[in-house]
Amino acid sequence: MNRKNILTGDNSKSLLIPEMNETYHSIHGAKNESEHIFIQNGLMPQLANAEVRILEMGFGTGLNALLTLAQTLDKSTPIIYDTFEKYPIYLETIHEIDHPGQTNLESFRQKFELLHTIPWNESKQISANFIFTKYACDFLEAKLKTDYYTIIYYDAFAPQFQPDLWDYPQMQKLYDSLVTGGTLVTYCAQGQFRRNLKQAGFTVAKVAGPKGKREITLATK
């Protein structure tokens, strides 16, 4: 998969896949998008729990994991972070987009490097309260724990590019993997996707989106 570095609207970098004309993050701002969707609407409401267990579909450049780590480093809440990626990005490319430097998180550079260099499919403690596991696999074939996760960051490529990842069977699998009161948050606001969520049992809400996007989706079990 070919990838091209791009500079987004908030001066943080992302990647473009030319053959698909699809970007990993919003062209209006990679950091702003991730913070708004996954941190403010996903992570923050769940930090009152005794433990936060995150499932991320689409590790990508690691931006969501970096922002989550930065947000929770001084918290006492234990964080379990499991992420799934079918198309890992070369470390050279990760260095080129330089998320720590581009997002004012230079102090997290060493930990961000760990996220990308630790072995796949092995759990590692990144900080005192942050246990991280990345799985190199096709999410369609992944076996998820039942009634386990408190948050799902759903960050797959758009439905027109990966339709199977947004259909009803996957939403049912995700619903089953969440605890009661757990949430799924995503940038996607497609009508059919939201109907698939409702069919799986989710309560679905429309939430104001980040710059350049009118709304996002928040689904609760």
C-alpha cells in the first residue's frame, strides 16, 4: 500500500493513500480530529471507571494511542489498550510524520517509539498504568473477548473502501465485546452504518464533529 505524507490544517501530519484518495486523518487537522472524536468523546467520559479497557480498530500512525497515553499518564486509572492493524506502517514513515514533534508531545517521544517497536501480539507496559497490545491481523477474523471493553475507537477506512468492517456482523461482534455502559466512537456518520449499530443493539447518538465534519457517531451499549 503506497502512502504519501501530507500536512493537515492544524500543522500535524498524516498519510494519504493516492490510489484510494483516502487519508488516515482529516485534512482539516489530524490532531484536532483525533482529540475531538476519540479523546473528548470516547476516553474522557469513561475515565471515572475503575479501569478503562480500549479496543482500537486501526492502529495506523499511532496518533490515537499517543494522545490517549498523554491524557492518562498522570491518572491513576489503569488503561488496557488493545489495537488491531492489518497494514502496519514502516517505522521510517512514522518518523517522517513525527507525531510527537508535530503535536507538542515531544516529552512522549520515547514512549511513542515503544508503541511502534514493541513486538506484535505481545502485551507490554508502556507506563505505570498503561498496558498496550497491538495485533497484526485482519479484524474480520479477530476473536474478541465478551463483555470486556469499555471504549471502542473505531477508526477503519471509510465504508466505501472497507465495507465489511462497517456491516452488521462486525457491529454485533463489537456490541458483544463491550461492557454495559461501554461506548463506540467513530468519525463515520453514514446512515447504513448507524442502522447496523442499532440492529446490533446499540443506542446511537449524533455528536457534533471536529472542524470540517458536521457530525460523528457515538454508540452506547
